[in-house]
Amino acid sequence: MQIFVGLGNPGAKYARNRHNIGFMALDAIADAHGFGPWRAKFQAEIAEGRLGTERVMLLKPQTFMNLSGQAVGEAMRYVKCAPEEITVFHDELDLVPGKCRVKKGGGHAGHNGLRSLHQHIGDSYARVRLGIGHPGHKDRVSGYVLHDFAAAERDWLEALLAGIAKGAVKLAAGDASGFMNAVALEMGPLAPAEPKPKPKKPKPAAKDAPAAAETSGDSAGAPAEESASPFAALTGLFRRK
């Protein structure tokens, strides 16, 4: 059995936060593929079903983000699966909003949920990194991730979640490229563009260069955490706005 983990915080207060996009992804998969009802186990909410030929447990830790690894470790030991059979869906500040990337292993990059997972199951699990963008300064990160998605983000968010649900069978089969293709097809023209690299600063003029060669102006740029969080509720909220 594989385990798909969604990271987030439990309770209605956090249900539509950017930090809870991992929970939203699992809700979308469960709804699209007819998984069994959610039930409490392993300090988490779990639902079981099949994605293609693969048996999969969907798991949403209810320990709050910083202790997510406790629930995942408990479930992993109970079903006797290896860390390599675990896939974690989580928010990613370093990707533009709506961008989706699959990664195997690696560091936690300061994400407290991943940090907890590293402590309890190691770092060899797979991750589905779901871009939410960055607020621009590290001091604003906490408020940003613990804030609801804006109504203006509805279209790309719904398309992303639909693509994740459609590609889930490919992901469970180990076909990361097929999964990414399913997401890309669903996103279509909503797919976000990567930011353009900043222009390099011009090299300072040599000391003996003529004054006319100097440029004026500055060419440099200006500079965790209660449960009603179904995918349908999120969509309904946006449509009411």
C-alpha cells in the first residue's frame, strides 16, 4: 500500500489557507476516485481506495503542521510501507502560484511540516510541490501562508486541484511525467509563467574610462496552527464571492 499525505492544519479556521493546499489536493483525489469515508486513525484523518491497480491511503495529519511526522510515521509503521512509498503534497513558497513539481528526496527548505517528516521517516519520500508564491519578505511568510486564497486565485487553484485528481492514477503508478502532463493539460492557459531573471548589474567602469561612458541612475532592482475542509466547500466559497 502507498500513502499519499497532504500537509495542512486541522479545523475550519485553517481550511482554506494557502498552507492547507495539501489537504485540498487529497480532498480532490478522494472526491474524484470514490475513496471511502474519512475516518480518524493514526492522529490523522484517513481514507482508503484504489488509484488504478494501486491501493492507496490518503492521510491528513491532525497534529498541526509542525508535528505532521508523528502521524505519518505511525501510519507507515502500521501498514509496513517504506518511506519511498510515501508521497507528500505540500505548499511551496519557491514556486509561482499554480506551478506543480514532483521531487524525490531532498531537504526540507525550512518547511516545518517537511522538517517534522524528516525527523520521523527520513528524507527519501516523494513530494508534490504546489506553488503558492512568496509574499516578498521572510517576515511576511507566516501571515501569508496562514491566510485564505484570494478570490482572484480561484481559477488556477480549481484547475490545479482538478489536474492533480486526474493525474493521481499516473502518480500512484510511478509515472511522474504522466502526472505532470495531466496537471498541465488541465491548467492550459492558466499555467503560470516563470518569472524572468533579473538583469545583471553593469560592470563598474574602469578607473581610466572617460566620463561620458558612465551611466546615471540605479540599475539594480529594489530590493503553527480546528474540520470542515472539503474540496467542494472551497469551490463553493469562491463561487459565493
